[in-house]
Amino acid sequence: MVDHNLIATLSVEDIEAEQMLAEAYGQTVADGDMEGLLTAVGDFKSGSILAGKIVGMAGDDFLVEVGLKSEGILDKNEFDEPGNVEVGDTVEVLLEEVEGATGTVKISKRKADRIRGWERIISENKEGDVIQGRVMRKIKGGLLVDIGVPVFLPASQVDIRRPSDIGAFIGKTIDAQILKIDEERRNIVISRRKLIEDERSEKRKSLMEKIKTGDIIEGTVKNIADFGAFVDLGGIDGLLHITDMSWGRVNHPSDIVKIDEKIEVKILNIDHEKEKIALGLKQRDSSPWEEIETKYPANTRVKGTVTNIMSYGAFVKLEDGVEGLVHISEMSWTRRINHPSELVSIGEEIDVVVLDINKDKQEISLGMKQTEVNPWELVAEKYPPGTVVEGKVRNLTSYGAFVEIEPGIDGLLHVSDLSWTKKLTHPNELLKKSEDIKCVVLEVDRTKQRVALGLKQMSEDPWNEAIPAHYQPGMIVQGKVTKITNFGVFVELEDDLEGLLHISELADHKVDKPQDVVQQDQEVEVKILRVDLEDRKIGLSLKRAAWTSDQDAAAERQEKKDGTEPGGPAAGGGLGGLGDGGALGTDKITFGPSGDN
């Protein structure tokens, strides 16, 4: 029987020292040039393998008779189990040297075993054969493996994917394929990887022939990436994508599977041409979306857990594999929310109402505010049209002001409802942000959740009675120029009451620019041409007021000449039958911001 332990000792001490065992091909790794290990002493038996007999002991060593004049000595370490060696046992030894002067015989059992092992390996094996051996140790470039003689296993041939530490194989018994035999140098290179690849190829071919889509098969997780896991099905790897691991949310594949874990997966798709297999883990169970409409009908109130928060809303888990979205607009009836995190946090359990389900897209719309009473349902009853409310100006826009009449309930005060008489281009001409004001509810639209408010409606409309009574066509009145445009001039007759003095009514001659006739803030005397109650406008004339003044002056001169008193019948005729209309023009009436008179 070959003593493998002695072979191992010899290969490390003798062969590696001489050959360095550094190359997979070309250099002697297993045992070097055996002829160089022998010393030719001129005796034809030197280097021969002789049959010897143990005849005695020399201390712990053994005396061996090999048929020469002198007996050889074998160290006890030459034997695998020296305790089982007995006098009379027969052993094969290598005759290394015979000293001529003393006749001392130098022999080695382990070297003889090594030569016999090499001869056996060469005779019984060829390149491509599969052999078994024990990994002895790490050396430069790979591993030293004992298959009866030491052989070289390059690091690149250890496995399909190069291990991070090939030293983990030391002491293990492995199967490998012989890649190269160099008889001249007595060198053998083996590959475990080639054997595994060939075995996998056969298994892959067999597996691809028998599996089909829909099969449940066991595999071993071999690698994990961000997008999924590769599962060894026994000859071929299949991809278990992250989206096919669970019906629920998966942050990373490592949360579901572990390296070397055995799992049962379902075959989703097979690409025979590219030899690719798509696997599913969640598909072993039925989808929770199959009966989703039955389990969560619209308007159902359920509990869920917040799993993710985005700027547009929060995702809520109703059960494994079923999540719905609470849009930010569905979180509160009245509160103005800038970000969902103001109301909810991840991991929080909340009550929601199912608003809508899209089974095909696997989407559920949820609402939080629907779990509470809609305050707008009560607004119409609480604030019927005509109700006077007090609120704070929350925001000003070009078209009006938003007034908060109670927390979360705003009403719109349109710019056209601020004043009966004043022409406003922007609400900030009359109101300030955060100002407290009183106004009247004009309309409540519960469907659109809108409340229309009015400020001018707090008082009577002066255009109904006051203005028509005090400003009539033909009157001469005084006013102040407030605005000059290319088409005319606006004249303030009273506070918040303006009339338009068209450019054609400025003078008898053609006027190109109103600034040529009047100036900003100038006091002028104008004649009222018309009072338009429907459009709420007053038309004025500067030139006609001048005509009237000229007529009045002429009438006064005639009265003095005739000896009559001014203001008599002749004067009345001179005013065009206005009677005391001129006197009325000097009466002042005031229309404040709210229209009070």
C-alpha cells in the first residue's frame, strides 16, 4: 500500500525546494527530476527499488535487510503508522547510496513509495481523466493536491467563480480533471473548475430538456445583486428578479434570500436559445390583487401602515403586497399641507377610506380626510347668503382677497365686490394682509367648496338712489383730476366717485394730448352729460361747462342792463331751463370705502 503521508512530506521538503512549484505548466511541480535526486555511485543498484525485510530496531528506527553486505536504517517517520510495523515485515525502499569505504547503505521508503505512485498514476490515468485528491497546502499560484503524488491546482482552476481565499480548501478532498501530464518533468496539472463546468453542462442540458414554464423547482441562492438573486437550479442559474420576490415592497433582495439558502421557486419564462430562466418566488402564492375589489370595495374604511412618504402623498400598506396612495389633496378637508410629513410618519398606523381601485395597474387611491366629517357639508347651513361674517385677510391676489372665516374655511372677496363706486385695480388698494374685516356671504358652493363674500354689500348701493338724485345731466359740478389717459381724464367728483371726461369734451378745438388742457390734481368745473346706472358711469364735459359759464356771464350783463335781478326768469332761460340745478351741483355728498352716505 502506498504511504500517502510520506509522499506529502517528501513533496513539501524536497520537490517544492527544488522546483518552486510556481507554474501551472512547464515547471516540475509534483516531484521534479527524480534522476537528479539519486546519486550515482558507480554501483548498478544505486537508484534501484529493492525489496527489504525489517530485521530489527536501532533505537526508534528500523533495520532493513536489502541483500547487501550492510543493513539499511529507516527512520520511523518513513512510516505512516510506525507503531504497527513489526520485525519480519517486507517493505520497498529506494537505494540512494552505498558508501564504498564503510559499506553503509542509505535507503528511503518514502521515495520508493513516491516513484511507485508516479508509475501508477501514469499507467492508470491520462489527460481528461477525473481523479480525487486531498488539498495539502497553498503554494505560489495555487494549491498542492495529493492524488498519490503531489500535483498542481492553479488558483484560476479552483472554481467557476474564483474564491476570495483558496486556502479554505486546505485539508478537503476534492474531485478534479487532469489538464496536463508532463512525463519528462513528471509534472501534473489538474482543474476542479473544468470538472464542474463539464458536469454543469451535462446537468444544464438535461435540465433544459425536462423543465417547463410553471414548474416549481428547488434551487440554491448563489449570488445576490441589487436587482435580484441568481439561483442555481442544478446545472444552470436562473434569475429571481427583485420584483418577483414578494407581493409586498422589497428594499433589497438580501431582505428576502441569503447566499447558499435553498428555496423553491416557480419558473416564469425559459429562453432556450440564450439558456436564460426567469424565476418567481411570490408567484408560488396567488396574487392578493385577484380579489382586491371584493376585499376592499370603494368607501370601505380600513387601517394601514405608512410605508413611504413622497412630496405628493403617502403610501399605505393594507396587507402584504397591497399598498395604496393617499394623495396630499386627500389628507385634510381644511388644513393647508405643504408636505405629507406634516400629518403622517413612516411606520404609523392610520385610518383610511378606499376611494378608487385600478386592478389592472394594481393601484388603490386612499383618503384620510374622508374618515372625518366634511366641514363643507355644514358651511351652507352655517353661513347662508346674507350672513355677516368677520374674518382675517389671509391672501391678496389680482382678482380678490381670500378671507378666513373659520379655521380651514376661506371665502373669496372678489375685487368687484369691494366697493360700489371706487374703481380698484388691485385689492391692496383697499385691504391689507392679516387685516380683520366684516363682510357678507353672497353664495356657498358646497360641491366646489367655495364661499363668495362681499364688502360693498354691507351698505346700500348708492347708484340706486343717492347718485341719481344728486348727479343729474346738465349739472355743473367741481372735481379733481385723478388720472390722465390717452383717451381722456378721470375726475373725482366725491370720495370714491369718479366721472370720465373724454378727450373730445376737453375743448372746442382738437386736443391731441389731455395734458395740454388739464394737469394732474387740478381742480376743474365740468358739466354732467349722462349718468349711466347700468354701467355705473358718469360722463363729463369741460368745454360744455365753459359754454354755460359764458352764457351765465352774458345773462348777468343783460340783467344789469335791463335792471332785473340775477337769477330771475331771464337768468333761468340763460341756464337752459336748469332752474336751481346749478345750486345742486355745489352740494357735497360723500361715498366712503364701504359706500355709506
